[in-house]
Amino acid sequence: MKLNSFSQPLCLAFAGFSLLTAQGGDPIDFTNSGKEVDHHDTLWDSHRVDSHAPIGVMGDHTHEAGEWMVSYRYMSMDMGAQRDGTNDLTSAQLFGLGFPVAPTGMSMEMHMMGLMFAPTDNVTLMAMTGYEFNKMDHVTAPGSPPRALMGPSFEMETEGWGDTTLGALVKFYDENHKRAHFNLAFSAPTGNLTNRAYPMHTGTGTWDLLPGVTYLWQDGLLSGGAQVLGRIHLGDNDYGYSNGDSIKGTGWLAYMLSDFLSLSGRLSLENVGDINGFDTRFPGPGFMSPPMDAANHGGTWAEVGLGVNLLGNSGHRLAFEAVLPFHQDLNGPQMQRDWMFTVGWQKAF
Ligand SMILES: [Cu+2]
């Protein structure tokens, strides 16, 4: 049931026509009148280019029984200037706070592989993991011991496998081009925590619960969705702490320019709590730089995303989404997010 761009207006026209010509007291049931026109036309169309959310959204869609999907995503994120709360900070101000080293930027790159399989129409299993590269640039305070050791600036790099997500998407609503499912997943600690700076870790070190709910709709050439996802850290990791629990809400609209091309706009709001405890390997006091202090993590971010989805005749999907923050309120001195983008490929079998 590939979308015919005329079928939707025709269906609406027919519904309008039946409303106008309806006689007597029977209430008009659009669900039923739609089904009389074409049974399939009231069902979710998973072959639309915009039936997948913007590529930066995870766990957005379910599959039909027996379907598999493989995916690859490349994500890149860049962070820059320092900020505490909503106030920008210079490196000199960080030196003044007693840190001999100030980070000036960080980049994160991730290669993510995903697998989905639907044993039934209502349950889609998913697994996802990735390999990541992190890089942080620093400047050192004049006259400080790190300046003598490292010079005026230095960079730090980490890489490795990230944590692994395993879970299920459980569909509980599917009518009239509207769908909803629960996101029930957990994250296994397959990443590493070798670096002193918390943001340079590739994993959390804890088993995490990832509960959520996702709602999707299609209407003519438009579609949209909303998702709320949480991350709850279950207990502490081997180094005696856990990252702050987080919650993220996101909503998007997509418009189909053609059967193979859709554009999307998205808004998201994310809150990450403070770290609970601290890394017992590096307890302080007297941290070299702010990201090494457990007190300087978490915050609230509001972001906007602009994306493109492409669907080939062969069922290959390609998508791109850029995400830009427009509000950041950070708990303690941290680097601000500058931008992020995701490029992805998906193919169902
Ligand atoms: Cu899928």
C-alpha cells in the first residue's frame, strides 16, 4: 500500500460527501466510512518515506510480524565554550576558580549499528551498540604545573565501544493512521570509563533502564510524532557512582515533498540530573579541570532539529538530521553543545 498522493484527498472528499448526503439520525463514523471506501486506507502506511521519524530519534517505529531491519548511524557532536547555568565563562575565569586546566572544546563521533526484529505485529525487538571517538582540547593556566608539563594547550582522546541497548517496542494503539508504542529497553555497560574526565567515558558503567512512550500520526502529506524517553541508572558502577538520570521529550513534524523525500522539523527538551556520588579512583579535592569534578554534570537543553528522509525504490532508507541547541542551563561549569548531526541508513527485510 504505497502512498498514492491522490488517495488521501479522495478519501477525505468521500468522507465529506457521505457527511453531506447522510440522511436520518445515524451519527457519522469516519472510521467506518473510511473502511467502506478502502479498508487499507485507515491503516498505518509503513512504506511512506516519513513513516520513520527524523534519524536522530531512536525507537521511533515498530515493524510488522516477521520483519527485520538493520541500520547504521553516524553521529557527530561538537561542544565548545564554557558555561555555568546560563552564564558564559572564559578560560581565565575557570583558572580563577582554581582549575589549572580549562577545556576549550570537545568532539564526539559515534558509529552505531542497530538491529530490529518483530516476532509479532505488536512487539518489535531491538538491539543497538556503537563505537565512539572522543576528543577534548584544553588550555593550561600560565605558571601552573600542567603548563610546565603539557605546554599552553593539549588534547585528550578516548575511543571504544559504547553501551549496548536491548529492548522491545510494544505497540498498544494502531488505528486511523495513528500509532503508539511503549519503549521498554535497558542499557548494558559495555562501554569504558578509563578517562579521568566523565564526558570522555564511552559508557556509564551501570545497567540502565530506558522506559518511554512514542506516538505517531499520518495525515495526507503531513506526519508527526512525539516521544518521551527516560534513562534510569540502576545502582552504582564499579567506581562507586552513577550518572544522573535523564528524561527527554521530543516532537516532530514531517512533510512529504514526494514519495521518496520528506523534510522534518523537531523540538526537544532534555534534562540530565547530577552525578550521584563520584569516581572513587579520582576523589579530589583539587580537580585539574571542571569535567573531572562530579559536581559539574547535567543540565537542561532545548534543541531544534532539521532533517531529511529519503526512501529508495529498493526499500533502502537514507536520512540526515542536524540538531542545534537554543537554550542550555548547565549544572556547574561545562562545555556548551554547539551542534550535532546524524546520518543514517536503514533497510528492512
Ligand atoms: Cu526499524
